[in-house]
Amino acid sequence: MTKIKRSIKTEMKNKVYAVDIFCGAGGLTNGLEKANIDVRLGVDIDTACQFPYSYNNNAEFLLKSVEDLQMKDIEEVLPKDGIRLLAGCAPCQTFSTYNRKANQSDKRWWLLLEFLRLVRGITPDLVTMENVPELIKQNIFKDFLRDLEDQGYYISYSIVNCVEYGIPQERKRLVLLASKFGPIEMLSPSVFGEGIKTVREAIEDLPPLQAGEVDEKDPLHQSASLSTLNLQRIKASRPGGTWRDWDEELITTCHKKASGRTYPGVYGRMSWDEPAPTMTTQFFGYGNGRFGHPEQDRAISLREGAIFQSFPRDYMFTRPGDPIARKVVGRLIGNAVPVKLGEVIGRSVLHHLDICKVEQA
């Protein structure tokens, strides 16, 4: 029998209440809510996050930098008689493989320690953190783990491939769970029985679009315009193929250089019967990755990108009637924690609490 650090017999009768730091447009919060966790507050410095977060979720939104966040901002919304969860996904670009100039002079490098400052001050019962896998190699992550252990947390972390949990995209993320109650870990994909979900299963039923067109019923289902040259390129592309399949006159100058030959997926089409590639903040641009529609001569739409991130199909990112700034909405979608991953994290937390209750009885 696993030794449990403290009794949660009484606390298990209470709900889990959470605060989502670096909440973005609400992907993690929406997933936690689907797992029946009561998220009370989302915090972010980006004004564009306020409407989608507040409109689609039950939590309040606080527009504030984590560096200016005070303990009272969190204490005011977390009931003292409940189980308290502090969740956060510090901006990951500085640790990403796409950022070759990352170093400690980047202000975002230290935001993980700001999250740790809040953990120290609030001492929540549970902590979860999500970020890019590359963070695991950094000393700042090792310091983060050491500090959590010093505070008495049981910790587990792993590199999760979202596609194994039924999210229709290849997206690997570092997920950490920590608990004051006892050992904790992510539930196995087999618990959910989702299987691999393909591009076809995710978006085939959406109305067809031409490049530059907007769907009448769903303004988010819109595709960026293509230049004459890029239209020729996508017509010459096959699902799952590369620019190496094109005629010589269509290949870009940069890809003819030795340094450019290592990026064959750029300007590529997705394959119907495989998961989508990782959604980046630039997924709506045909030339930014393998973001071409498998069949239609266009880049994927904003709505399709949101679906690959497992957002509900009716998730609103802008106010009805407002113009949609494609770069802004694309950034919100690409930066989000996939909703389904948030739900998996939430269900893993609740399973952990249930196990602790059984073992303690």
C-alpha cells in the first residue's frame, strides 16, 4: 500500500477549484471544466484572450502580467475548504526547437519561476504545468522540480504525444503533475480508448472553401488568399508529399540551397488518413508548414486549426460581427493547450484523488 502523505477523507467531499495562469484563449480551462474541475480564474497579459476565455468558459478573466500577480488575486477566488489546483503553461517559444536564439536574456525564460513564486505563496494541494518537451533539458526546469520537492510535493512528468489521446494532431508536450496527497501520474491513453484520430475524421465534413473564402455560417471557417504562384504550387502538391515533387520553376530559391533542403514539409498538403502536424501560431499560412488542405487548393482554415487543437466547433474567438484578425486568432489557437489534453489532465487529477481516498480508507 502506498503511503499517503496526508489524509484527504474530508477534502475529497469538496470540489477541486483551479486557477489557470497564462490561460490564453482557454484551452486548458475548457478541458479542466469538461473533467468537472471548477476553474475560478484565468490570468493572462494578452488582451486578445479576454473575450474567448470569458465567453466560452465559466471562469473569470484577469488581465494581468504574472510578474504583477499578487497572492491575494488568487486567494480571493479559491475557497479555503476545497482542494486547490494551480495550473499554468508559461509561454514556451523561448524553449522551442523553432527558436534557435533562445537564451536567458529572453524575459520569457524566467516566467516559469514566476509561476513557482505563486506556488510557494499559495501552497496549492495540486499543481500542473504544460510546456514544450525541450524544457526538460534546461536547468531552470530542474530547479523547478527541486523546489517543488522541497515544498513536499509528489511529482511526475512525462512527454505526452497528444495524438495518443485522440487529439487529431502530432503534438508532443511536457506535462507535469504534482500533489501534496501522494504519488500522482497521467492516466494512460488506453483508459480513454480514443485511438488515433485522422484529418479526415476531424474536418472532412466541413463545407469546402476556396483560397481567400469565408464560410457564410461560420466566419472562423475562412482560408487565407494565395498568390498565383502559391496556387500553382498547391495544385502541384500531393497529400503527404513535399516541394521536391514540384517542377523546378515552382521550387523556392531558399529550398534550392543546402540549408533549405531539410524542411521538406513546408508548402505541403496534409494526408486525409493521418493526424495533422503540430499546429503552430502560423498554421493558417500555406507556406509555413504542412498546412495545405489534403484535397482543396488552399491552406487550412482557422476553424480547422481550432478543431485540430480539439476546441469545440462552436468555440468563439471573436465577438459576433467583429472583424477577424487572422494573425491574432491564429496565434491564440496555435498557442493553446489542446482542450482534450486539458481534460486528460483534469481526469488524471480526479483519478489520483479517488485513489488516495481508497488507499487512505
